[in-house]
Amino acid sequence: MNPNKKQLNEESLLRKLARSSKWLSLYSRAKEIHSLKLFDNDSDFSQLQIDFIRQLELLSGLYTDVALGEDFLCDEVVEDVIRSESYLLYKSKKRDEEKMKRNCPQGKSTPRDSIIFTQGTEGKK
């Protein structure tokens, strides 16, 4: 089997497993109750375990956003890999834009804003 195809298949299976209410609930409770473990081992996680936790984290965040009524997000989007990844990209870009607005208040110029381009004024009187 092609290594890339195998990886995609593993990601698909991990995402399917992580979507189950059992694992999402366990993940959520394990964050609050530190004695609750997802795995027998509590350190030295395998790559598969790390990928599974990542899927749980992503889905938990998405379902939290659904519950909060975030724009452009519903259960159908969460269930679709491409649409949920697109939402996460949108959310990241939106966060970056908000950070830029906080760091550069309106009315203040940035180095990019202070560049003045003149067209065809060289040599004219």
C-alpha cells in the first residue's frame, strides 16, 4: 500500500473513532479529571496516540464552536473533513486579522501604508 494512502486511511479511521460520543466525552472529562486516562500509558505516546489526541482536540474545539453558534459552522460542516478544515483555516485567518487590528489601531499608519507610489511623475515639471 502506498505510504500516503495508508496515512490518509489511518487519519480517516482516527477521525471516525474520535467522532464517537464515547471518546469525545472521555477526552473532555480527562482534561478536567486528571486521574482519568485515555490510554494505559500516561507518557511516551506513540505517533498513533498523538494523532488520535489531535483529532479529539480538533473535534472537541469544533463542537464547542457549534455550541457557541459560531458563524459558518454546524454539525454538517464538522462531519465533512474538507469543510471543517476550511472552517479552521477561516477561523485562523479571522484571528490573525483581529490581532493585526489590535496591534495597529485605526488611523495609525503601518510601514506598508506610508509608502506612496507615484506614476509617471519623474522628469515632469
